[in-house]
Amino acid sequence: MARRRKKETEKTEKPKRTRNWTFIVYPESAPDNWRSIIDEDHVQWVESPLHDKDVNPDGEVKKAHWHILVMYDGPKSYDQIKALTDKLNSPIPKA
């Protein structure tokens, strides 16, 4: 029983602090100045080319999006990165 509880809490725990985080930005919901918002954090970051031709396994076309990787000098918590992604109307960040 203790083992089951451990697995349940592992799924609900927020990631630990880390320097590198990734998230998605959707053109349809991001503010026009979303790149400037990231720049205001004074952090190194990389933007993928626009993914506008990705397809789900069932053949449905995915929404256009960019993959973003932010690389901080020191560890940042999930909540710190979530504050940034909330400004960008982006889904949950991942370590």
C-alpha cells in the first residue's frame, strides 16, 4: 500500500528545480510581443521553427506551435517558469 501511495504522489509532484525548461508557444494564443516577454527575463533561449505540419497518429493536423527551450544560469522552480508561461498563454512547462 505504501508503494502505491508513493507512485500516486510522484505523478502529482511538481518537478524539482532545474536550469533548463521547455514549453510550447501557440501563435493563435500568444501575445504579439511574446519574444520580448521572454527576453525580459534576461535568459538564454532557443525557438524552434514553426511546427505547422505536425500530424497526430489519427491523421488530425496539430495546432501550429513553436518549441521553446529556456536555459537559466541557476536552478528555477516550476512555479517560477509557470509565471513566465502564463504570460505567454502557454501550456505547462517541462523540466
